Amino acid sequence: MQQIKIAFFDIDGTLVKLHAGEMTPPTRQALAALRQNGVRVCLATGRSPLTLPPFPSVTFDAYLTFNGSYCYDAQQVLFSNPIPQADVRRLVENAAAIGRPVSLATKDRLAANGSDADLADYFRIAGREVEVADDFDCLLQQPVYQLMMGCREPEYAAVLQGVRHAKIAAWWDRAVDIIPADGGKGVAIEKLLAHYGLDRAQAIAFGDGNNDIEMLQAVGTGVAMANASAQLKAVADDVCGDVAEDGIYHYCQAHGLI
């Protein structure tokens, strides 16, 4: 694996345990050592830029947020792919028809037209509360990169009824992220590799949820955490240790990356 030049990491369940905001010292050490060895270190998450953990003392070269729909580094936006407004409106209508509130994610806001137990618990994973906004309808006029809602798998078809250019990216069984149909972490990684002039063989990615499937398929080495979903492990090239046991650190050390 000496050819690895860029590494992508999911956050929740990968870099940190669910409901835990802090990275362990060995994981921080692994990321720092990767950068010292000339490997670009990038976050690839379903989170909004607003809900990224601070991770003191850890430097990332790029951020793939909203499941890859909005990507940037310290200097510039690298890729922007909002959901078409017509589909955003249809999704809000579909959600209302099944009694589900929705949170819209713009670049600068997370705003909902209501809340329920599933959506509230979903936000708490990122340490936030649902903001029910009086100006929700106004946000429908702005670029929306992702919608979040409490949702179980039997509801997926109703949510997407009549929607042409959006899809569900789920990593938790009680809620979903809804992203552009032509988006996802895999697409964003392809854009980033082209931007940096790198080949997929030079890229490695670590994840744990079903929204990481395309990410692992977009790189030369896709690694699932031991705590990952069965579906992700089925497409992964390799499996590392559990996030609770510093799986990333031990994997990178064992494979000569650090």
C-alpha cells in the first residue's frame, strides 16, 4: 500500500463512536502520521459543514459533506451539487403525506418544518437539536444539498414517489439523508481524485454505513469497520477493527501506511 496518496474517512461509527464527539488519541495519531507520510486526509460524511466536530489538532485536506454534495478545502469549493428545487418541493410534500417533518440543509442552515422522535434522535447523534424554522418555505428557494427526515425502510417508496433527481442514502435504520440522484460519496471522490490528479488505486477509504458503499467502491482499497453493516462489508476490499478499538490506527500500522 505504499502507493496510497489520499485517504477518505466517514465520521460517525468510523472516526468516532456513535454519540461520541471525540476522536481517540490513537486515531488522531494515525491521521497525523498519514499526513506526515504525504497522504491527503479527507472527511467524507453525511453531516453538514455546520455539524462537523471540531477535532482539535487534526488537519484535514478536504471535506466532502452532505454525502458528497458539497465539497471544499481551506481555499475553495471543489464540488457543489444541490437537489433540483422541484424535487425538494415534492419530497417535502411526500413527507407531509406520511406525517413526517423534514429538515432542509443549505450551505449555511439546517431548518425543519417540524420534528418527531426519529428526526430529533438523528440530530442528537451530531450533538444538535432540530431547528423548526418560521422561514422554512423561504429556504425552498435556496440551493438545498440534502434533506433529513425520520424514516423507516417501508416508507422509502412513499418518500420518493414522483421524485426524479434525488435518492435515499441511509446509514441508520430510523432516519435518512436524501441527496441528488447523481450524487453520493463515490461521485464526490471521483471529483476529488480528478482535482488532485490521482488514480483510484492511490486512494483508500474507511466507512461503516450503507451510505459508504459507493465510497468504498470508488477507491482502490475500501475498508469497512468491524462494526460496519453487513452490506458494506460485502463490498469492502478489507475489514479493520472496531471503531471502539482504534481499528483505523491498527490497520494503518499493520499495512505500513504509518
